[in-house]
Amino acid sequence: MKKENDTPLDVQAFFNSQGFSGYQWLIFSLCFLVVLLDGFDTAAIGYIAPSLIGEWGVAKPALAPVLSAALFGLAAGALSAGPLADKFGRRAVLTASVLVFGLASLASSFSGSLDSLTVLRFVTGLGLGAAMPNAVTLTSEYCPDKQRAMLTNAMFCGFPLGAAFGGFLAAWMIPHWGWRSVLLLGGAVPVVLALLMLVALPESVRYMVAKGQPSERIRRVLARISATAATASSFVLTERQAGPVSGSGLALVLGRSHRIGSFMLWLAYFMGLVIFYALINWMPILLKDAGMDPHKAVLVAALFPLGGVGAVFCGWLMDRFNANRIIAIGYALTALSIYLIGQTVGHDGWLVVMVFVAGTLMNTAQSSMPALAAVFYPTQGRATGVAWMLGIGRFGGIAGSFLVAELAARSLGFDRIFTIVAIPGLIATAALIVKQWVHPQAPVGRSLRDPAAEPVAH
């Protein structure tokens, strides 16, 4: 029998000293699949929108409620799930949320009217909104410091990949089996994944230490990463934050030491989602109205979220340089590239290139925001901080959907619509510059050997 070590084990130092183990890759993979399906289900409604117009004979402005219903649910789900996860744990809330959006998407595939589809898309959104921030938080809390942004961004790449994959799949499935098949697939797979998560997904070790849970439970999880943890008798974690920790959950997020940074994160993410949902929901229709074949319009629009894979490289940069400035540059270049899309109408080759470039820049910046938020908040408020940024940001998605609906109703041209949609990128840039000014930030992956670091013992 191994003799227990009386020296407390610092769990973050433990992660930093180990290679990224197979067990951590399992956690990463499960969270990646959650976010992949989140992206697929979130974007699905935009890809089936032209089919809804044809089958149900509705006008384009009438689609705004169903296109934005999931976004209202996403906001509500994120705002409530963060505090719940900081209180009851990441694992339970994440698993339940995947099951909710899977079942709701299954039910959506049997909708017989626009009204029933709108209601079910809202319920789907509740699950989607609760899932994403907890997948981000759980992944972040199992990462070594020097790779946290890169690994968290790599996991979050599942969202744009899922959205893009949904476009390519929808373009193939809808002609064969109709638009309902897309929602059916988007519901069945998450239900299976939720059952797998019940068996294989652990709770966050950092959360368990912060909440003073039994040492044996913590030791059992850490021992699956490395046998060196098997002899530890007690555990401690060290936090590096923007200021002294006071309270937990929302009280911490809105406390004096984090308040301005929180508001700037919310504003930047909000503006990013104005762009993302304005284009992901409406680009197939806008391209079709500009004279492009509907099938080709869906394929070109699917290139926009595909560009999010650039977030892995952005995460690498964030681990080495100033993360606020890196993402701010991404948003500024996004604004320029969105404007240029509007100038390429009638030139299909250049249009394809600019959609992909804009998608790469925009989704790289947007997909990097959860990693930025995760490192900004300590464990006691991390799930709430990430979730509220994502939740508040969802209202930007709602605004983006209604913005393009209003611009289309006013009969604005293709170029003018894209010029207006580019402006939020400049606002997001300014928000991150303000955050850096108020909360000067070193590279995300910097060691926690910091005089401001605070130990949390168990």
C-alpha cells in the first residue's frame, strides 16, 4: 500500500508538470463533440431557411422569429447555466444540457408550422446555451497554463466546424430527404453523446478543490492522469486574477476587480455575434437574391464558419503574446474583410475567396473569446464569467438576425448590407483595447508563480 504524502498537491502545478495525458484528451474530445454539435444545431436553421420559404410559403421577414428563437434560448441557457455550474458542478449541467438540446432538436424535426418550430427552437437553444460555456470551462480547467489558450481554442473550433459541416451536409441531405432530416440528425447524435458523457466525463478537479470535495474523489481523477497523484493526501490550487477574489459566481463577475473587464468582454462578444448570425442565417438568402444558384449559395455560405479553424493558431499566439491585442487585431481585420465581401458581388471567384477569408478572421477572433474569458476569471466564478459573456453575446446574435431582416425589408443593396454588418467588428476592437487598458494582461499561459496569486486549499 502506498504511503500518503502529507505535502498538499497543487493541482495546477500538477497539470503543468505532466504531458497532456490520454485521459485529458478524452475530456477534450467529449467537450469538442459537444461544441461541434452545438455549432451544427445552431446553424441548421439558417441552412434550412430557403426550404421553409418554399414549403410553407412564408415571406423572408417572417423568418426572423424562427431564426432568432434559438438565440433567445441560447442567451437564457447560458445566463442560467453558468451560476448553476459554479454551484452544482460543470459535469452535471453540461450533460443535462446536451440531452435537452438533443431531444428538442428531435422534436423540431416533426414541426408542422412556423409557430411550433419557433417554440421548439427556443427550447433547443436553452440546451445549446447551457452546453457551450461549461464545455469551455471544463476544458480550460484541465489544461496546463502554457497551452491553455491553444487547447481551449482548439476545442472551441468544434463550433465553426459543426456549423460549416452542417452547411455541406444540409446541401446534400435536403434534396434527398428534406429539411427535417437535418434536425433529426442534429437531435439523435447529442442524445447518444449525453449517455456517453454520463459514463466517461469527470468533474473539474479545480472545481472539486475549490468546493472542498472529498480528497479521495479528487485523487481518483488525478491518478488517471498520472500515478504520481495517487499518494497525495490533500490538494491546493493557485489562482492568478485581475484583482483580489471576493465572492463567487455573479458577485465575483460584477465585483470591482472584474466589472469593467466583464462589460468589455460582453460588448466584444456581442458585436462578434451580430456579424456571425447576420451572415450565417442570411447569407444563403442574400447570395440567392444576388443571382447565385440556391444550391451554390448554401455551399459558399458554409465556407464562412469553416474558417474558424484558425483559432488554434490564434490560441498559440495568445499563449505567447498579449491576448487582448491579438484578438482586437482579428476583429479589426474582420471588419475590413466583411466590407470587401459586399464589393465582390457578381464575381463568384473573388466572392468565394473573401467569404473564406472573412470567416477565417471573424471566427478566429470570436472562437478565441471564451479562452480569454476563462483566464480572466478565477475558479469560483469561471463558469459564470464565461457563460455570461456567451449569454449576453447571444443578444448580439438576435440583433444580427433582425438587423439583416430590417435591411432586406428596406431593399438595401448587397454592398450596403455588408458595409453595415462590418461596423460591429470595429466596436469589438475598441472594447478589447479598453479591457487591456483597464486590466493590463500578460500572456495567457504565463506561469502562476506570481505574487498576486492566491492559494485555495483543501
